[in-house]
Amino acid sequence: MAQSLQITASSPDPDLLDLPWEIPLEQWPDERLAALPRGISRHVVRFVRMRSGVIAIKEIGESVAYREYELLRQLGRIDVPSVEPVGVITGRQDVNGERLEAVLITKHLQFSLPYRALFSHALRPETATRLIDALAVLLVRLHLVGFYWGDVSLSNTLFRRDAETFAAYLVDAETGDLHQKLSPGQRNYDVDLARTNIIGELMDLAAGELLDDMVDTIAIGDALVERYNELWTALTDEESFDVGERWRVAARIDRLNSLGFDVGELEITTDLGGTSVRIQPKVVDAGHHSRRLLHLTGLDAQENQARRMLNDLDEYRAALDRQNEDQEFVAHDWLTEVFEPTVRSVPRELRGKLEPAQMFHEILDHRWYISQQQQRDVPMLEATASYVENVLRHRPDEQAILGLPPGSKQEGL
Amino acid sequence: MATVTFDKATRVYPGTERPAVDALDLHIEDGEFLVLVGPSGCGKSTSLRMLAGLEDVNQGRIMIGDRDVTDVQPKDRDIAMVFQNYALYPHMTVADNMGFALKIAGTPKADIRQRVEEAAKILDLSEYLDRKPKALSGGQRQRVAMGRAIVRQPQVFLMDEPLSNLDAKLRVQTRTQIASLQRRLGVTTVYVTHDQTEALTMGDRIAVLKDGLLQQVGTPRDMYDTPANVFVAGFIGSPAMNLGTFKVNGGVAEVGPARIPISRAAVAGMIPEDDGKIVLGFRPESLDVVSQADASAFPVEVNIVEELGSDAFVYGTLKGDLAGADVHSGAGDDQLIVRVDPRNVPAKGERIYVAIRPGEEHVFGAGSGKRLES
């Protein structure tokens, strides 16, 4: 067949050309597909395993595909947690020369978990709260940079474990728009739609008997609205107080830090009489600890994982009495003497179960637990062995959860 | 149900000088299907989002019925964005897919069932209510998505390029469905598209926007027969109208060798800014192939013939002495499009003579761009 494919991509993978573009995505042979669980989508979406990793392919109108590709690139550039776009392919034709829909290709987010996997396995109330927290943080971050989502839902979000909590990623930007600044109307609409969609998605799980009857779907939806408003207020409110109450500045910064945000700059103004002070955090961003860890060790981890590892690094530094040395040198030694040996001592076949940073975090946790139990300082390698036997072996594989049997085509509505 | 009024509504984005929507005055009747159409960046989506409460209104106001909603939150405006979310939930029945938002809002069960059944009847989905979405065709799923908006019984439906992510076949099918459904429901609807064919086929009235300014509002027939300016003339109709700038001397426009009489009223309407020139517009279907002897005939050299079975179009170049004439059409600069008898098409390279059917020419001031009434 004579196809003239147009590939738009920043660094095209030549293997893309070997995929059967002349077949409608819905009919792609099972052996091509990676059996990953799919969210609810209005389009046909399939996952394909490539040498460079798993990609997600979505069939969608040409102009919409280009638009979403550009939006995802922009979001990536301004460091919003979102899936990474690979490219757009147009000019597809089937064997009879019939035009086929364009596709948008994104990288599959490794170790990410769709909500259906998280919510439907005996959901503990804390887990639901954490997922909703993660989504609220994502929504606030998007709104701060001026992104109106237009279709906030659990289906359009992926979750990654971040120590005890989760980090949420935007997956679908089709209905989104970047503005210089969002109006309250846009934000409220997004939040209201998020609430409706989340409750709808949970009602759907309940209808499929995948969700415990006890779960109050409406309360979970309401929790998102509440959490969002709380975060938004903490980040954007102007506060005014007496000059004598300067501790309030520190308290405000602490509160923001505990929510996972850094305060880049505070606008502090004193009134004419000098009796009251107004503060408003100016530049807000998350990810201080993960940036510091990346800078020191080259390890790319989520915020809470990074905080945990940095604590371990600080302990290591104190234990060896190397506080006066250059941080970079100590970090390098910590990496080669503590982090890497720990991860390497996990049997190869089990390493794919969790992201290394999450595994390391859990091993630290486990060590603390058995040290308490045994009333002694359990060494790292011993703790790792115990963790592997007692915890990791019984965990599902999260690198690419095999939620569906190969070839299953359900859920792609 | 209600009317919608934009009263000098203006939206200026921070950091820009030119308003994205500039003092829009538009009154939409109760039950009317109004289409906002124009090229990208014309302000059509911004206007819709102002009505939805998603964009601030910097000046002027917006009314739904007698109620000023300029500062009312989106969810309190009693409007529904149709197709905002049409991913269907696989485990829920069609009825639950349509009614779940009412359930969230705490509407009594019996009410929900009644509204869902009414909507299903209009949408021809009654027999599917207790089935799962998996059992539905693509078109039926679209209708379930419409059902979600219908059961909410809003005062106004808003649709922002709802067909843009459908494939070509489903797009034409859904277009017809939306239009006929809207007529049956009689709910005031504001619909945004960049596609003038969509606008002509769906709207009771069309509002054409460009650069944030309303160019013209009227029925599809008005827009086609009496475009108010050169922009609307070129934008509405497919293939697009041929437009050329010509000098007017003693009441006649000189189009190559042809002398085309321009009405006295039109000439009188010219202003100094027009510099004695008009823009003459003529649709491809307003041209007849005539003999060279005809005084109003001008020659066109055939570049290509497009045969569509029921129609045939010549894409050609206007020949003759054309100093100062600036001719363009939907086919590009210096190109004209002529509809010819599909059973008698000229060959490529051939020279044909065409004349504008009397009374079917459109005359605009060259400087003002405005229609000159004849």
C-alpha cells in the first residue's frame, strides 16, 4: 500500500515506522500490544512495547492531535507533571486507501498506576485520601501556571507512588488551554467538573462491583474540592498581621513546605503607620528535595522519596563525622556505598517490581521497623534481605502492571 | 428556556492591547440555534466562554433571560456545556450514564428516571436504557453524551467545536443529529465552529466574527445573499466567492475587456477612501459561459477542471488588461473559480468567456470593505 506518513516528533524513534499504521488501532494484533490497563477514554488508546520503552497511542483528529502535542510539550517545558509527548502521525491509510485517523503518541509513564488499579483493590480510606490529595496538588499546580484542564478526571490522571503518598500526572490535555492567568470562573469550573467526574468514575467502579460498598463516593468528590480550596488559599492568600507577630511569616512558609511547595519569594509590605504587615508568597514551586537530590547524586526521585533519601544521606554524613566536607563528595560516597549496594542486593528478577527510589525508601522503612522490633541497629544489607523475603516478594509488579490478560480489549470505550 | 444577550461585552486579556472580544452586541432569541463562526483567533470561543462564565467580562454585560449573569459563577448560570465529557462509564447502564450528575446533585430517584426516560425518547435510546454502553454504536454513544446535558434541563446549551475530534463520517452524521435534536428540544443553543459549512447547515442564524469584532449576524440565506462586507463575502460559501478590485469609470467597472455596469446607488455610496475603486464579488455559480461578443464577458484561461459529478468547477486565471486589478478566490491569488455545465467542460489551457448573471454581483467599497447597496 502506498502510505505517505507524516511524522512530527522532536526525536523520532525509527522503530515507529515498523508499526502497522495501515490498520485501525482497534484492530491491532495482540502480539503488538502491551497489556496495560486502560482508562476510560472517548478515543481508542493502545499501549505498545518498543525497544525504548512502552508508548501509548491514541487515535484522534489531526488538528486536535497537533494541538495536544504542543500543549504537552509546553507543559513539559514549564515542569508540570504530565506525560511526555513523543509525536503525531498523520497521513495514515488502510490497504484500500481509506483515510485513517491521526494518532498522538506519548511515552507510557513508568511505574505509574491508573486509578482503576489503585481504587479497586480493597481501597483503604487513607489511600483514597492520598490519591485525592495528589490530584488536588496537581490541579493547583496546573492552575498556578495558568492551565485550564477542561476535563479533570481520574481517568485523565496517572499516579506514581511517592514514599507514603502519591504524585499525580496529567495524561490527557485534549480539552486544556494555557492562559496567562486563570479567572476564578475557570478554576471553579475545573474543580466542579473534577468533582462530578471523580464521583462518576467511582460510581462506575461501584456498579462494576470493584469498589467496596462502604466507600462514600460523594464524600471523596467533596474532599477534592475541600483540599483544592485549602491548598489554593495557602498558596495565594494575602495575610495581614501586626508587626509584632513576625513568627507568622515563618509559620506560613512552614505550612507551604509541608504541603510540598517552596516559597521562592515573599512579598512583604508594611502599611504607612508600620503597624501591620501583609505577606503573599510569590514564586511557588514544588520539588525542592527532588532537585537537591538530583543535583547531589543524579538520582531522579519524587519529592517525598527524595526527602527520605536526603535524610539518610545526612545521617550517613553525621555518622562518619564528615560534616565539614563538601556535600557533593559525601553524596557520591553515599551513593556508591549505601544506595547502589542496597538496590543491587535485591535479586534481579524482583527489581522491576518497584522504582529503585521507592524500593530504597521502603527498605529504610523496613529497617526502622525491624530495628525497633529487635531493639538493635539492623545493618542495611540484612534489612534488605528481610525486606525482600517478607515484603517485596508479595508485591505486585508495578513497572507495568499486568492488569488485563493479554489481548483483552475491554475498557477501551 | 431563555434569551441570551451580549451587551457590549468586552474581553481584554492581560498584557494585550487589542480586545479578544470587542464590545460584542448580540441578542439570541429563546429557542434559537446560533452559530458563532470565524477563523482562529476571531474571538468566537472567547465569546462562548464569557457566556459560560469561564472568561471574565472586562466591560459590558451578559444576560440570560432577564438575569445579569456577568459576575455569576459558571455552575450557577443554568447552562450546560454539551460534549464536555462524553467518555461513557462501562459498568453503568445507559440510564445511569445519563443520569449520574442528577444523582450527585441529590435529585430524587423518581425524577431522575422520568427525565432520563424523556431524554431517551427524544434520542431514540429508550430500548437501550438498561444496557451497558458496550452494546451501543458510535452514534448512539454520542447521543448518550447529549442525553447527559439534556437531563439537566438547562436554559442554554453551549457547544464549542463539538465535532472537531470525530472522524469525517461521524461528523456529518452527528451534525444533522444535533441540529434536528435542538429543534425538537427548543433549547436556546450557542454553537462555536471554524467551519462555515457547519455554520450554514446547522444555524438558525450565524454570527461571523473576525479579530474580536462582530462582522455580521443573520440567517444562512442572508449571509450568502447579502454579505455585509468583503470578509464575510469571502468567508461564507464553498467554493468561496471570487473577489477582485476594479476601477469604476462613469458607472462601469472595467474587468479586463468587460464593462460591467454598477448601479447608481452603489456608485453614490462610495467614499473618498475607496479611491474610485470597488471590490466586485461574484460566486462561482453566478457565472455563465458566454460568447466573446458579449459586452460584459471577460476571458478566463482554464488551469484545471474539477469534476464532481453533479457539478464541475473551472479554476482559471483572469486574462486581459488588468492593471491595478487584484483578483483572488478560494483557489488563491490571481485565480477565479467558475461553475460550468458538468456535461460540457472546457479543456485545460482553453480560454473561455464568462459573464456575471445580472443582479448576482456583490459590490463593496475598496477602501471601506463595506457592501454598497444597489
